[in-house]
Amino acid sequence: MDSSASGSVDRRASETIADGGTGVGATPPLPTRASARAGLETFKHHPTRVKPMAALPYEAIAFALFALVTVASSLGVVLVEDVWHSALLLGVSLLSVAVHYVMLNAEFLAAMQILVYVGGVLILITFAVMLTRTDDPKEAVS
């Protein structure tokens, strides 16, 4: 190993200790390459860069609205006594989560949410409710 390379590391460590730093994050960051800085500059103006929520009030309102729908329907799944209504509210909750994925630009996750959970799991629950349902609600197992 080169003595000059190890000397620079030791010098930085001794400066950190001399300044009273703990050694974790106390040293100044190393300079970046010009190509890395150029990449960061182009990323700042990239069209798919995530925009802050304060700059998009309609998206913030839609996010809050669908968050309210998700929480309300999820609470309804737990609090409603009728199993059929609970299954329907579960579908609303799962679809609302898919809308959140679309708002986060994760269209593949939204499609999988709809196909797997709404199309698969919810249909399975619906068939289970329909096949095990009794005519008299007092005879039903709760």
C-alpha cells in the first residue's frame, strides 16, 4: 500500500479527532467527479423528477381524499357486522390503495394490486361469503 495514500487517510482522521468530531460524518465530504456533478445537474431538470407536494395542490387534495377513503373503508371492514358489506368495503380499500400507487407513478404495482388483490383475493372472499351464507342471520357463525 502506498504511504502517501495511508498518510492522507491518517491526516483526515487526526483532523477529525482534533476538531472534536466523533469520526462519523464530522469530516467534510470528498470532492465529486465532474461526470457525477454533470449527472446531478441533468437530473434536476429531468421531466420525470418527483415534484414537491406544495407545488401541486390538486394532487395533494386528491391524495388526501383517497387517503380518507382508504382509512374509512378499512375501518368499515373491521366495524361493519355484515360480512358481505365488509367484503365490498375491502374492495373499495384495495382499489383506493391502487389509486395511491398510480399517484406515485408506480403503474405496475397498481396493476398488480388490482389483478392479484381485487381480482383474486377479493373474488375468493366473495365466493366464500356467498357459499357459506345462511338464510337466518342468527344461525350464522360470527
